[in-house]
Amino acid sequence: MKEVLERFDRLGVSGGCIEVEGRIEAFTLGELLNPETVVLHIEKANAAFHGLYQVVNQRFLEEAWLEVRYVNREQDLGVPGLRRAKESYRPEHMVEKFVVTLK
């Protein structure tokens, strides 16, 4: 995440943040994958503010990616809370992931 923030302008990503009383309490970074899909690479929010993850996600998509049909929120890493969060947006589809191990 630090490397993306340090190279923000060179990587072609877009971002948004929410400030509360002069402090950044949430931010998100993403980029266009193809003409129909934006990928949200990073979403971080202060959990002390109930609903802040949803707000930063919604505002960023409305202001930067309104014309894009699909949103890829990346992997849930098998974490149940992340999976529930992704499913709460009622996705059109989710891509099944696999782990390949060489013998």
C-alpha cells in the first residue's frame, strides 16, 4: 500500500478520501481494468465511524467511475467478514479462485 501511495501519479490509479475534522479517516484507490470494469485495489477506513467503508466506496464510484458497469473489489482472502461485505453489494457474479501448487 505504501508503494502504491508513493508512486500514485506514475501507476495510473485514481483515489478518493474522506476527511473528518481535518483528518483522513477513509481512502480508496482503483484503476480501470477494461472499458467496463474498475478494480478497487485498496479500501481503508476508520472502523470507529460506522458505515465509513460503504460511504468511501460509494462516493468514489459515483464521482470517478459512474460510467463503468462492473466493480471488482478484489479478493476477500478467505476472510469471512470480507466475503460478507462483498456479498452485501449483491454482485452480479463472483469469480472462483484457485491455488496452484507445483510438485
